[in-house]
Amino acid sequence: MIWIFYTTLLGFIFINSTANPVKNVLSLINRDGAERRLLDENLPEDTFVNISNYLFKNGYPFEKHHFTTEDGYILEMHRIPNTKANVAKNQTIPRILFVPPLMCSSIDWVSNGPNGSLALLSFDLGYDVWLLNHRGTRYSMSHIIYNNTEEAFWNFSFHEKGYYDLAASVDYVLNYTESKKLTMVSYSEGTAAAMALATTRLEYNEKIELMVLLSPIGYMGGVSSIVPVLTATFLPILQEFTKAIHLYGVPYNEEVSKLIISVCAYNDDMKKTCSILLGLFLGYDPEQIDLVSTINGT
Ligand SMILES: *[C@@H]1O[C@H](CO)[C@@H](O)[C@H](O)[C@H]1NC(C)=O
Ligand SMILES: *[C@@H]1O[C@H](CO)[C@@H](O)[C@H](O)[C@H]1NC(C)=O
Ligand SMILES: *[C@@H]1O[C@H](CO)[C@@H](O)[C@H](O)[C@H]1NC(C)=O
Ligand SMILES: *[C@@H]1O[C@H](CO)[C@@H](O)[C@H](O)[C@H]1NC(C)=O
Ligand SMILES: *[C@@H]1O[C@H](CO)[C@@H](O)[C@H](O)[C@H]1NC(C)=O
Ligand SMILES: *[C@@H]1O[C@H](CO)[C@@H](O)[C@H](O)[C@H]1NC(C)=O
């Protein structure tokens, strides 16, 4: 919800300046039906592909799994099942559970394609690959009691993602595959969740063979990106504001997502504009951004 506030603010700033990327964006958004279709046709082929279609297209298998956490969230996990594996018959098949970063989902572990995605390379090496979708993300938007528009649905942080979602997914994978241990690979917010699990539920350390933390986050002391800093500074005001308009979280919306992607993938200028906007959240480092990869993420 907070990003809507900042995007709007930035929108006004850019609109009133002369070098005007936002005007380009708005002129794209304002097109109607026929023109929009034309716009979409100019986008790279895989722009709107979803994870299962993308995997099938690239020759990988795909499975969908559902399970419920102790506190009632219904999670959808995706699997790239490796049952034969490249391992000897009498060896146990190694399992990997991939834990995504903030606001991301299973597809972000495969969207760099067969030769550039850790999950697909792991599958090629013989691993049985499981991709978690945390509560409140694209595929895990349900709860046994709460509606995802309610305040109680969004009452969680990385701690609950670790304590409940990770615990439930580890148990699910081990039970389903009749295995004793798995490897966990997490990224960014996922690492904070993984550490929350490992430190609050010590018995899970027995179930995890190896824990890999990519861009690990232990504390948020050194963040300098403008959006997180401003958010932290004005948090009480923002909370009042979002409460007043009953906006507790942002459920995934296919149409909004497609619109953002079609605008951002439109051409090189738009890609750069979007990467600058993203940089305000994540820290801007153009050399680390792959502008070629345009697959529908998160
Ligand atoms: C992807 O889209 C297809 C329809 O093209 C649908 O059948 C499938 O369930 C979708 N995959 C996921 C993971 O939602
Ligand atoms: C697996 O089987 C091969 C021969 O069939 C044997 O040499 C090897 O020791 C076995 N490995 C294990 C871990 O049991
Ligand atoms: C991946 O790499 C292999 C060999 O390194 C190559 O044959 C294949 O075409 C590559 N696939 C893609 C999608 O780039
Ligand atoms: C959730 O709330 C929205 C808006 O209040 C409503 O349209 C929708 O039907 C509700 N869904 C469920 C499952 O109760
Ligand atoms: C959020 O969860 C905490 C406990 O984790 C509870 O004390 C609080 O009442 C909850 N708030 C809402 C709005 O559900
Ligand atoms: C464990 O797996 C079996 C078979 O896959 C399933 O029937 C059972 O419900 C699972 N148990 C739990 C607690 O998920």
C-alpha cells in the first residue's frame, strides 16, 4: 500500500519536470482496447507466461501442491518433480526448498531461463525442486477464516513466514517425499524467515541438511534506499492513512500486474525508467539489473 503512495508522489514530481518518463508511461496506460492489444503484441513472447506454462514449454515437469499452516493460511507450493534424478537408484533423491524474497513468488526462481535460473540448474543436477509461495503472495492468497481484504489476513511479517509457512512447507515436503532432510535455499526476506524458523523452532534444524542464505538479512540497520527510509520515518502517519482507507495489504491482481509489465517491458527507455523506480525501493545499481529478462515476475 505504501508503494502506491510513493509512486503517486513520484508521479507528480516527474510530471512537473521536463525530462518526463512518467508522461511516456501515462500515454501508454491511457490507450484503449485496440491499441492496448497492439502494444501487447509488440512485447517479447514470454512476457505474460505463467510458471507452469513456462516450465512445460522449456521441457520441465510441474506440480501444484496445497497445504494449510497452523495459523490457517492456505499455501500453494510448486514443484519441479525429480523422481528419477541423475542419481544412483539406491541413493536418496536430494530435495531443495526454495524460499522467495519479499513480494516475489515461485516464478522468480525460474524466470531467467534454463541456463540462468538456480532452480532449473538444480533440477538438471538431479535435485527434486520445491518452490514455496509465502502467505500474501500471488498463489497463496487464502485463509481458512479470513478474507484477503481483511486486516487480520495481513497481520504478519517475516517472523510468521518463518515460524508458520516454512515449518509447514518443510513438514509437507518431508512427509510427501518420505524424506528425512532437505536443503533450504532462501533469498533476502526469505533468509530472515529462515533464520526466524531456525532460531525459534530448534527441532527444524534436524530437518534441514543445509541452509543457504542469499543476500541474508539479519537486521535493517544499513538500509539507505529512499523508499524504505522514508517509510520508516513516516510509518505512524502511513499506518493511519492505510487504516483510514481500509488498505491492509495488496492482493495480487492479474490485470494490474499485466499493465505494469506491459508498460515496463515496452522498450529500452521504459525498462530503464522502471529500473530507476525499482531502485528507489531496492537501491539503484544499474550494472546488477538484467534489462533483457522480461518474463512476468512475482
Ligand atoms: C497457467 O495458465 C494455465 C492456462 O493457460 C492454467 O491452466 C494453469 O493452471 C496456470 N498455472 C498456474 C500455476 O496457475
Ligand atoms: C549403491 O549401489 C552400488 C552398486 O549397485 C554400490 O556399489 C553402492 O555402494 C551403493 N551405494 C549405497 C549408498 O548404498
Ligand atoms: C543452455 O546451454 C546449453 C549448453 O550449455 C545449450 O545447448 C542450450 O541451447 C542453452 N539453452 C538456452 C535456452 O540458452
Ligand atoms: C472478500 O471480500 C470481498 C469484498 O468485501 C468480497 O467481494 C468477496 O466475496 C469476499 N470473499 C470471500 C471468500 O468471502
Ligand atoms: C495480530 O496478531 C497479534 C498476535 O500475533 C494479535 O495480538 C493482534 O490482535 C492481531 N491483530 C489483528 C488485527 O488481528
Ligand atoms: C503425509 O503424506 C501422506 C501421503 O502422501 C498423506 O496421506 C498424509 O495426509 C500426509 N500427512 C500430512 C500430515 O500431511
